[in-house]
Amino acid sequence: MTPEHKIWAVIQAIAETVEIAPSGQPLEISPKELLKIMSSSELKQIFQKLAGDEKILELKRIPGLLAPIVLDGDEDAYWINIPNFEAFRAYYDKAHFKFFGSLEKISGDNFLAVVDVTMDIQECLEVTPTNEIVIPIKRDIIRFPALYPGHAPNLMDRYCTLRRIGIAYLKENGHIRDYEIHRDGMIGWDAAVTIAVDRMEFTRFYKRLIEIYPKKIRAEETPKKQAQKSLTDEEQRLLD
């Protein structure tokens, strides 16, 4: 499980506790479910990070570190205050994006668009010493037919939009430093994108993407194959 997933699990546990906790009282966070997906030391570090680095909560008690406050409850629980709920809400939104926008979570055409532009960037970096490269918004040879399933202006618009979304995803998640789209003409199909990268960070991301890609494709193809098989069986039953 990635760090983004573990942080999101803690944030979600806090948010769920807020819904049922009485106002004006410290929040009691049970570690039972969280310890199924992370170690106790990782859990402590996340709470300390949220309190010290992010400053979105105040720690009243951490098992084994801070003395218990005088409250009835689980001695192994984490007790916290949220001094600024709007700051917590903003961090919740950021953690939500990092979790559901992770490579493991994005799916379908969004995932293929990220793979598509990432491979373009990697190919350019292989033949140039600079950290700034240029890729087209529209490839002459379509790498993934699912992104451009037919020849029509609206499908080309969709294809280019998906590639822009893929590039924006890389920027929002820190996998590229920056990008700029240079539009040519009114339609924009022939636009070029200048992309600045940190080779070390991009290479780390590219390796992870290549590891995840076959697993994602297999996982997404399995339900489709099962649906197709069910349809075929039903058709055969009708024919019989």
C-alpha cells in the first residue's frame, strides 16, 4: 500500500469520527482498522505529520508517547482536536485527490491517456540531453485505439482533450515540473506542448507506471471478458 493510501485511510477515519463525535470534545480515533493496513509506527508517524508538518490537528494522546487525557475511552485510541476545520477540509480534499488520482485508482481512458503522454515524454528524453522537450497534442500514429476509436472531428477533439488531461495529471502530481501548450490555428489539433521535467523524479514515476500498466490492463479487461462471455452464453441459450 502506498503512502498516499495510508494517509487517506487516516484522514477518512478522522472524518468519519467527526460525523458522530459530540461537539467540543476531543476526537477518539480507534487504531483497530487502521492497523490492518499499516504498522503502529507508521500510524504514529502519520498522526505526528498531520499535527506537526500539516498543522491540521492537535494531538492530545498517542499510545505510548503522550500521557492519557482524563477521558473515558479506549486507552489505545488516538485523541485529537481539529483547531481549524476549514484547514482540515482543504487537506481532506488534497488527500482525496492523491488517493483517488493515484495510478492504482485512475482507470479507463484517463489511465491510458497518462500512459500515452508519459511514453511520449520518455521517448523524447531518450534522444535529447535537455530537461525540456516538446511533444504533439495529437500523435500521427495512435498508440491506444481506445483513445481514438474512429475517424471523426468530435473523436479527435476527445483524443486531444484526454492527452491534455494526461499532461495536467503529471503536473498536478509532481511528475513533471511544468508544461505549456502552443496552439496552432483555431482547432488546436496541431498544438505542441513544451514540457519541463526533473529526470530523476520522472524516471521514478515512469518505472512505477511500467510496473503497474500490465496489472491495470489485466484487471480492467477481466470484467469485460466476463461480460462478453455471459452475453455469449445467453445468446447460445436463446439459440438452443
